[in-house]
Amino acid sequence: MKSAVVGTGFKSHSVTGYCMAVDGDAWMAKLKDNTTGVSGWSYIGNLSGTGKLPYC
């Protein structure tokens, strides 16, 4: 999974998680930052509370 950086998430921002996928050995989550409106992918190790996301 290759993509450009579209922003930086901050702990003060809320996000909506849509789904998760595996890219090589890295688990990735598709998210939308509710504060900025930006959507993109994040390494799941940077997040908490993603265990209930469906697979993409």
C-alpha cells in the first residue's frame, strides 16, 4: 500500500475508523479525521480501539 502523506493526526482529534487491511506484515486502518475531514490510512500500531473494525 503506497500513498502520499495527507496530514498528521493529533490526540485531540476524533477519528472514524472504517476498516482494516494488511499490507505486507503491517496492519493498516482506513480512517477519517473528524476535525479536518481528511481521510487516509494509518498503521494500526499508532491507534487504539481498532479491534472491532471490519476487514476492507
